[in-house]
Amino acid sequence: MRAQQRLLGGDISMLPSYEQHHVTYRDYDGRAVDALRFFGSQGWNAMRVRLFVEPEHAPQKHKDEGVCQDLDYVCRLGRRIQRAGFQLMLDFHYSDYWADPGKQYMPHLWRDTRREDLPDSVYAYTRRTLMVMKSRGVSPELIQVGNETTNGMLWPFGRLYPAKNDNDAPADVAPFDHQAAWDYLCLLYAAGCRACREVCPKAKIIIHTEKAGSWDTTRNYYQQLRRHHIDYDIIGLSYYPMWHGTIDNLGHNLDRMEWLFPEKEVMIVETAAYYSHENDPWATADKYSEFYPISTEGQTQFTRELVSELCRHWNVKGLFWWFPEENASGSEITKGWLNRGLFDNHTGRALPALRELKKFKGSY
């Protein structure tokens, strides 16, 4: 059997915004480079791009964080990615702005949609989006149906757990019926996955959660998808050391996935680690330093150890860094710095963690 390459890449959804502001990316020695080509020279072969429904409706604070990726934007970037020889992972957020564990808010487009009609809306939107992309020469090889959906999506209807604010809970799920919530969420998944299969039959479908450090939560989630016969290919995980625990713990959970879900590929579709907290409005100097120092060396150590662990697992077929293109060296694109990218925010130079990622590539 012919060996296959693992997929190595990153979510570069902000790259065009940086380039439009004439930010300069530099290699390890300080020479100016084209970022996309440079990633390719480092062994990257896939890129992830997020898609919001109507980001013009996002609150200004989220626009300041980089929310702008509408269908036109994604088509342009996706076409460029594929023409450069990378595979494309399309990440449906099914929201007008960030969809993550703490917010999975209904987009403006569906704010008046009835609960019983929402699965049809998801199907129609997903199908229409993919058909538009194909008509513009973009056909993703991988598709995420939802983003970090451990707590459900398209709230309030697709919520998996009771709302903290009772006013935000759907009237017909009170008292909260957890199994009914799962049944409904899987209607949404089934609708999105069906559209993907119809329009992009060769694409692999990803269901993405962000509890890689919790085996009980992860096991239950994907067992529920199995019970509901959801048609997907890849278990997608977010893994960040500051929120999801040690790499050893991640490794134990990946071992269990090999045994319990042998039919599924696994990809780390988001990871990153801090190299600084400078100009970071959300963190103090030593926050999140319990596993790795908040320094360039700490970020490099994390990456080296993560790659070593992932290469131990036959079922792990992909690794994607989140927001590797952050680069504040030339212009302020976002409010504040996250300092989790792969370029120095002062100099624009590539950070040594990028070299470590290349070791993930190879055959399995």
C-alpha cells in the first residue's frame, strides 16, 4: 500500500488583511518572503480558512479581532491557496462571527427561522455556498461542518446544555432534555453533511470539538454522532496547552480514540502556544506558563513535544496551527496582540517553532 503524506498547515484566514496593509513577512534570517510560498518551503501542504455567514453583522469588537471572512473573501483566498498547490480546509462557522465553546450565536440570516425549519436552512446555505465556490474554481478537499461545537451550535436551538441565562433557552426545551438536544443537533449535522456530500463528494468531512484534554467529553460526543449515524470522516480537535492540559494527557486520549473510533481519522485542526504576552490585553506576564515558559523557547519546546507525540499515532493525519500569520511588525491589523503566531510581532521574522512543525510531515 502506498504511503500517504500527513497534512501540515495552518488557519491563515487573516493573511490577505495583513498583506493589504503591506506587512512584511521575513524568514529566519530576516529576508523578506511571500508568506504563502514560505509556508510551502517549510513543508506545509494544506491551509484552513474560516467562513462566516454575514460578518458585516458582527459586533465591532469582533471585527477588530479580524472577523471579515465572507464568501467572496473565502473564494479569493481559497482559489489562491489551491493554485499554490495546497489542499484547502473550509471551516463553516454557521454564525456571523466567532463560533466557539462560549458563543455559537444564530446568524442574522436565520434570526426569524423556526426551529423545525433550521435544518433545511443549514442544508440550503451549505449547498449554495459550496456551489458558488465550485463555480469560482474552488473545491475544498476538507470541510468542517461547524467550529468547536462541543456545546452545540446555532444557539439557542442547537444548544447541548442549558443556557446560563434562562432567557436565552429555547422555550420548548425546558426543563432541559439532553437527549432531545442531541437529537436536534444531529439533525443540523446531518443537513450540513448531506450538502457537502452532494456538492463535494470527494471532500472529507470534519466534526470539530475542543475538549481534547477530556476523554469523557470527547468519547461521549463522537459516540453520540455514531448513534445518530452522522456521515463524516474526520474527528477534528482543538488542542491548546493552556486550556486542554498536558501533551501526555492528549496522547492518552489519542490512544483511546485509536481503539474506540478506528474507522475515523483524527486531525488537530487548531493548536498554538504563546511566545509572549506583550501588548496582550487578556493576559499577565506569567499567565498560562504552568506547562511551558511564555517565551520563544517555550513555544518551540511545546511544538517539538507536540509533534513528537502526534507522530506516535497512526490515526493522526493532520496538524494545523491557528493564526500563524499574525505579524504586527508593520501595521496594526487587530486590537492587541495574541502572540501565538509563527512570526515575531516586532521584526516579522519566522519563529523557530515553525522549523519544529516540519518534522510532522512524512509518511504513515
